[in-house]
Amino acid sequence: MLPRYFIILFFFSQYAAAQPYYTRVRGAFGVELYGITPKGAVTAEAAFGYLKRSFWNAQAGLGAINRKEFRSPTLSAALTHCFILNPYKRNSCIPQPGNYLIESYFEAGLGGFLVDRYDNGIYGRTDNQRLLTPSGLAGFRFNFVTRRWIYILKLRYTPPLLPNNLASHAGVGVGVGWR
């Protein structure tokens, strides 16, 4: 059911938020909930490898999980390639810093999280917990560009590549970036 909503959002976002150019993001800080993190994490990200219609993005996060039977700090990371959605439906214009813009991207890549399962002897069984849980990553990224900041919203589908009862299949992230 969730992939169906991503497909619908993908087709409607082509008409609503297409752009021929994009604003380069130097770095960003934010919060990620679920997705590549078991509960949530504070994240930092940096974009690099800018091409004409796409760029690469690296993200790292630090969080914690606290369940009745399992407690651990978590480290998360993702490497994604972001593509401009539908760059051909608008007249060419270079974004001006004083204008408010919404830029939309499709992002795909790999991510995952790391937990410390060895310190949980007093909390119960930990044999079902993996040390590292890699995930595929596909989703949408929306950048709200203002004069000074870039506000980021990420909606992601993150199916785990290895089974783990801590992993979630979808997540959301928000952040603030700068040029």
C-alpha cells in the first residue's frame, strides 16, 4: 500500500513542483524519524558531486533506542543520489535569493543503522538484534528555498535488506541547510 502512495505522489509532483535549476546545498542539520533510524536521530548531511540535473548526498546521524528489552545508541548513515523531478515543464530561470522556491527531487540510495547489542545482557535476549542493518532507500525530497536558509523535508521508503525487528519501512526527515 505504501509504494502505491509514493507512485501517486511522484506523478503529481511532476506538475506541481518542477524546476529546470536547483539551489546547491553546502550542508544541513536536521532530525530523522524512523526510516534508517530505529526511533529517531539528529543528522548532518552534505551534498557533493553536482551534475546538471542531479547531485549526491551523504548523511550521518546519532540517536538512541530505548525499549523494554533493548537499549542502545544508534549510528545511522545514508548515501543517496537526488534527481530533479521533471526539469522540462517550466521556462528557464535562475533562482533569485529573494524569491521563495520549492524544489522537488527523487532520491535513491543505500542507508542503514548500527546498534550496540553487546551491552544489553541485563535487559534480556539480544540474539535477534543485528549489529548492522542495511536498507534500500527511495523517496522524495523537497527543499523550500528562502533568502538565507533552505528548509528540507524528506519522505522515504526504506525496506531493510536484512531482517531486523528494530527496522522500519518508512521515515520522515526535516532539516535546515545553507548555501
